[in-house]
Amino acid sequence: LYTFVNLANFVQSWTNLKLQTLPPVQLAHKYFELFPDQKDPLWQNPCDDKRHKDIWSREKTCDHLPKFLVIGPQKTGTTALYLFLLMHPSIISNLPSPKTFEEVQFFNGNNYHKGIDWYMDFFPTPSNITSDFLFEKSANYFHSEEAPKRAASLVPKAKIITILIDPSDRAYSWYQHQRSHEDPAALRFNFYEVITTGHWAPSDLKTLQRRCLVPGWYAVHIERWLTYYATSQLLIIDGQQLRSDPATVMDEVQKFLGVTAHYNYSEALTFDPQKGFWCQLLEGGKTKCLGKSKGRKYPPMDPESRTFLSNYYREHNVELSKLLHRLGQPLPSWLRQELQ
């Protein structure tokens, strides 16, 4: 303030410049006309800078920020992982959203402009800052162009978890998911028509095609996250193993997160042959499983679509294998099969 006042006095006394101003809103519009690249905010942790913390309300705390993010992609088993994580007594998720249920979807869309107070209101106050692990799962983060930069600005020390399955299966599962939700394009066109459509297609069909195909560019999206996060902060889960042997995967997750109280998932999970996946074992032999919308049965993918997608994703899968070798991470079982 001292510097600003003296600068204004200097301009008035020693130059012929005339200082003018505008009402705040008009001034903001003028500023962003001059600097359009600064129109999109980039929220930082106010507790990381003493100057910011000093002017922040004393009633607020940064303890409401997550220690790790489950970033997706969609239809890879993120909801199952989310429920398995909640079984651990030291791991706490965000509160549900009235619009997007268990997902906050903060870093990838318009919710980001609601600010960090809005975001932190989704998280409860941890009873023990050291041993409790707050997290959120938003499966759209994985392929978002904005999410990695935004997340790294606000929670740079957070750990990142992603799940990968065969991208062809993921694309087909997303198509069937959209059909079950009565998406007009998914109801009008079969899967092969969706994935092979050209630039001439109507906008809703092209949107569905992108949502089926683009998240499967695994290496592209992981490299984007690694631009902002260290390799040691990223865990890549084999989605096929999560489905067949979740206890082993959850042991790996606990080790990666550094959770001090180890939870025995081998005793807490049981396979439900009727549902076709693993469920939480409750007292009295009862089980708690994923909802009816999960594990939905649908016809197998047609051979033409399988062949097309195998060719479409071949280079993406090769790049993923190179990336995983560079990171010193094992190849998922489905990727080894694809590269044979």
C-alpha cells in the first residue's frame, strides 16, 4: 500500500499523466481485455504462502484439502475402488454432491470457478490431520486438459491414482452406459457406427464418439499428469487385477498412500457369484455390494468393432508400454495380451 500511494503521488507530481479509474466490474472487464490469458483463475493453497495465510480468515483451515485423488478414467472400476477405500477407517471421502453424487468434479469444469471455499466445503474436518486421508474420486479428471494443472496448483503434494483396463472394453462399456441412460445418439446408432463415424456426423454422435475413444489415449493423458506431478506421486492400477484380486491391489494402494494402520482386505472382501464381483463382508455373513447399475449385463462386442478398436488403439498401447517401462511400472495383463 505504501508503494502504491507513493507511486500515485509521483505520477501526479512529476508527470503529465492523468490517473483514471472505473467501477470494479468495468475495470475487471477492461483488464481482461488487455490480458485475456489471465481470465481463467488458478487457485493455489492459501496456506502455502504466509502472505496469503495472513489475510485469510482465521476461521478457515487448509486441512479440508484432499491428500489423494482418484482420477479415472470412467468405466474402469473407479466406483469399486472408491467403495473399497471407504472401508478403511483412516480414509475419508468428500461429502456427496446433489448433482454429481460421489464425484465433486471440481478441477475439470465450471465448478472450478466457484472457488476453493466451495471445494473445501465438500470435505469434513479430519479428526487426526496426520493419520486421516481425505480423498475424492472424479473419473472425468483423467482425460481433462485443465485438471492436472489446476490440481497441481491447489494440491501439489497430493498422490494420484488411475485405473487402466483394455481401452476397447472401456469404450464399449461407456457406449452401453450411455444406452442405459437413454442417450439419443447411443440409442440411434450401434457401437460400430459410433466408433467409425466421420466428420460429417451430427454433433451428438461426434460427442459420443469422443467420449468413447479419447479417454483411451492412456499415454497422452498420463504424460499430461506427469507434467505437473512426480512419478512417485502416481499409482497406475491394473483394472483387470482390481476385478479379480482386489485385496492384493488394495494392499498396494495402502503402501502407496503411506496409510499407517493397515487394513486386511483379504478378510473384509468376499466374492459374490450372483453379482459377479467382490463385495464387502458384513457381520452375520451379509454383504454390501455395488449398486444395480454396476456389473450390468450386455451383449459381447461384435468382432468388427473389436478389430477396428484393436487397430485404432495399437499405437496408443505401444506408447503406453514405453511409458510404463520408463516409469519402472509393470505392464497390465490386458496390455501384455494386446501387444503379443
